[in-house]
Amino acid sequence: MAARIVAGVDVGEKGFHAVGLTAQGEPLTFFSRDADAVAGWCRYQGASLVGVDAPCHWRHLGRVRAAERRLRAEGIRCFVTPSRGAATRKPFYRWMLAGEKLYRALRRRGYSLLADPARPLYGNLCFETFPHAVACALAGNILRARNKASDRPYVLATEGITTVVLTNLDFLDAALCALAAQHLGNGSARAFGDAEGGFIVVPARAWRGDGVS
């Protein structure tokens, strides 16, 4: 299923930065502090796939999610998702709670959470992705987080994405999430994880090296 328009959302405690990508690679941007407004914008733009930079499931029974274990095994460092109870007790995890609100809002707008990447895509879907892993996959190398302000615009430009309207790192990350959605729609993505802990979707390209994220 190749989507004409796809979208990506960078989730923060204080708001959501969203980017839609047309088939020609032209980015459309939107910011709101309201999860339902962002979900509504995605639907209004006609995005059939929405990549979200936030956990789609909480840790269950103390086990680190399989998606996070697999990414770390391949050299991609990422935040380990706590249980929901633990998240409510630490201010740092407020952005994950904001992500939970966004997934709920997307479901209300008719987006189902990607449950089985092996099956053909059907209907409007949302899914979890990780901008750093997306950038590494597209670059073919494990990039260093300290260089992300320069690496991410370069990676997007090499993919034909106009970055002039992506005025901050949050919009750049949202555009990388949208690229993950584009690859998923084109059948050129891979998914880390399992049904219990959820899947993290990235472009199906190999990274190499030992950079620190």
C-alpha cells in the first residue's frame, strides 16, 4: 500500500510537531499542544500512515520491550520504556504520557495501531518509530547524537526532502518519522519487536559502525 500522503509526529511534553509528506517529498508542518488537534490534522491532510516518536506500549511484567532490546543489540541506543505506573511518578516520562494521549486521539480519528507488520497494510494506521534509528538506516551508519543538528538535515536532503520549512530539530525528527511511514507504505521497512510490546518501524536499510547515540 503506497500512501499518497504520510505523516510523522515528534512527541514532546509541551507539544506535538507534525510533518506530512506528499508523494513529491514536499513537507507540510503543524504544531499543537493538543493531541486531538494533531490527530485531526493528520486525518485532514489525508495521511493514511502516521509514524509516532513515542512508545506505543508500556513495559509489561518488568520485561524490557523486545523492540528496544533488538535495537540495542544492533548498536542503536534508545530510551527504555517503563511501566505506566513508573512513568506517572517521574517528570522525565511526561512526554511518553503525551504520546499515549496521541495514540488515543489517533484511534478516535480512525487510525488503528500497527499490530502485525507481516500482514498487508489495510486502512489508516499509526505506528511507533524512532528518528535516530531512521536517520541511521537512511545514512547506512550509526550516527552520533551530538551531530544530529547537522546529520538529520543532510539525511533528509539526500532523500529529496526540502528542509527549509523544518525550522527546528522537532520538525526534522517528525519528518524522519514521516519517512519511516513512507517506507512502510512502499514495503521497504522493517519492524523491531513483537505483538506484546509493540513494534518500532524503520526503513529497511542496514546501518554499520559503532557510533554512540
